Amino acid sequence: MYRIALLSLVVSVFARIISDSCPKVTNVEDFNFDAYGDGVWFEVARYPDAVVKDGKCGILTYKQDGDVKKIKYTFVSNKKLMTIEGNAKLANDAGTTGKLIHSLPYGDIKGTVIDSELNILAIDYDNFFICYYCQFDEAQKNYRESAWVLSRSKTLSEEAKAVVDKYVKDSKFLNDSKFVWLPANDEDCWVEA
Ligand SMILES: *[C@@H]1O[C@H](CO)[C@@H](O)[C@H](O)[C@H]1NC(C)=O
């Protein structure tokens, strides 16, 4: 029984969706990259993610460094602090919308740097943003997707949560039951020295 439960969990976490293309997304208009890309965001919810797995207490920090916007993403996994660092920029075809390229080393820390397109779907700069990632596999004719909700405070205010919930419900491609809402208690964020 235990094995079967485990297997089905793995399958659902890495589920790929059969399709001709990624869903059509509409990124936020009049995107203010400087207001977004400055300071700290706390990860409050996400789709199950193959990289972070059961990681908790995700913190995304942006910092301008000359011409470059640096990203630092940390999370706690098995009482260890994991860190992924890279750069963020607007996509060439972003126009005035919130379409970003994150260049991050995935896999092990010395892994190759992968550019991924990150779509900022909704943001109010002071409280929350919702973002979405989708990678289409030409050969397999399917895609892998991810979505996150980040917050300026460790927990979302009720007002911001209501805005996020409504956005997700109204969305044609986001699935509210896929979001895992993450705990924000100190115990989960504790790191072994
Ligand atoms: C939404 O997500 C849940 C949980 O992963 C899944 O069971 C359900 O099939 C999904 N619904 C759609 C329409 O994809």
C-alpha cells in the first residue's frame, strides 16, 4: 500500500500535460520591473515542484548590481538551507508586460545555467505576485508547468489572499487545487548549524 501511494505521488508531482502547446497566458500590463525586482518576497504557495520538492520557507531576494538584477532564492530542506543564485531580466519581447527571464543554475549548485521564462500574471508590488512557468516539449508533445504565489510578508494578508484566490479561480489555466499553501512557522524554517 505504502509503495503504491508513494508511486502515485511521484507520478502526480512530475505529471506532464499532453497538449499542442503551453496555455496562452496574459502577463500583467505596465509592469514595473524595478518595483518588483527589489527586496524580499516570501514564497507562500506553489505547484508541486521537481526542484524544490518538499522545501519550505522559500525566500526570493532581488538586488540591483550595476546593470544586473541579481536573484537569490533560498529554501529549507531537511533542516538545511539551500541557495540558488542567478540573474533576472525582462524578456526581449516583454514590451510593457511582466515577462521575465530568470537565469539560474538548476540541479546541483555547479549545474549549468538555465534560462527560463517567467510570466508575472498579477502583482500589486506591496503585497503579492502570482507567476507561472511552462515548458513545452516538442518531441513529446506535452508540457511541464509551475506556478507560485509570493508575498512581501511571511503570510499573505486576508485582503491579498482574497485577490489571489479570485485571480486563480477566474484563470483559464491555473488550477487552485494544485497550489500547495506553505507553512510559515519558525519550526519549519529552522536550519541546523
Ligand atoms: C486540478 O488539480 C487537481 C490536483 O492536482 C487534479 O486532480 C485535477 O485533475 C486538476 N484539474 C484540472 C482541470 O486539470
